[in-house]
Amino acid sequence: MTRIDLMVSIALGVGLAAAVGFRVFLPLLITSIATYGGYIPVSSGFEWLGSPAAIIMLGVAALAEVLAYYIPGVDNLLDTIAAPAALIAGTLVSAAVMADVPPLIKWTAAVIAGGGAAGITQGVTTMIRANSTVLTGGLGNSVVATGELGGAALVSLLALAVPFVALGLVILFCWFAVRTIRRLLRRGPKPEAQGTS
């Protein structure tokens, strides 16, 4: 495997993992379809991902997840479940598409970059939905859900078509997320919440 092939595999894995942070099952479904169609190879042990049964199972799960995020209250509940699921799925999808990558590099990149990208994306979307719930009473959450759905599909397809562009988008998103979190933390507690001692 050449250095370029290695970099493409890692970029593909990280891009798909970041998409998992928006929606857990849709990027897995897109990966499954791409694998079934012979568009991308998968690592040994992940061949099941390209089976018709996997496509059906992931299709049902993706549809249920997408619809559930449009139900007020359920969307916030799903965020608590989706956080650990995104970390696991992000790590697995990264490892799955890093075919022919030495195991040490594959699993290190999958856990740190893949799981990390999925976790950051999921964390930011959870924070945005929580703010939307507070500010709009949940009425604006459908807009957030639509944005997440679009993000999952766009980043997944970009990762398959142009992995380095998807990786660049993921890096930009992570940079924006860190800046936003720092800004929120810098604000600190509001004056009325501080003690008067």
C-alpha cells in the first residue's frame, strides 16, 4: 500500500466517522451500499457490511432514526443514546473502510480520529439541539434535525467521492466546534448566578 492510498483510506474513514456524529445509521447505510456495489473495499472481518441483509437492516434503522428526530422530546432523549453509539459506530466505520492498512495504524486512527470526529460532531449537534429546545420550546428542532440529516448525507457522499475534501470539511467543523465551545466557556456564570460574599 502506497502512502497516498494510506492517506486516502484514513481520510475516507474519518469523513464517514464524522458523518456518523450527525446520524448514526445513515452513513453506515451509505457505506454498506457502496461496499455492496463494489465501490469501496472493506477490511477483513467487515465483509458483512456489503451484504443485502446489512443494507436492509441499516436501511430500517436509518429510517427509524431519521423519523424519530422529528418527534419533539424524543429527539433530546435520542441525543443521550446517540453519544456513545456515535463513538462506537464512528470507530467501527473508520476501521471497516481502512482496508489494507496495518492493524496498529488502522485501529489507532479509527479510535482517535474516527471516534473523536464522531464524538465532536455528535457533541456539537447535541448542544445546538439543546439550545434550540430552550430558545424555541422545541419548535425549531425540526430545522436542526433537517440540517443534521443533510450533514450526514453530504459528508458521507463527499467522503466516498473526494475523501480529502471531506476530511478538510471535518477539520473545519472541528475547528469551529472548539472555537464555539471555548467562547461559551469563556462567558462563565452570569453575574446574577455568582455569590455575593
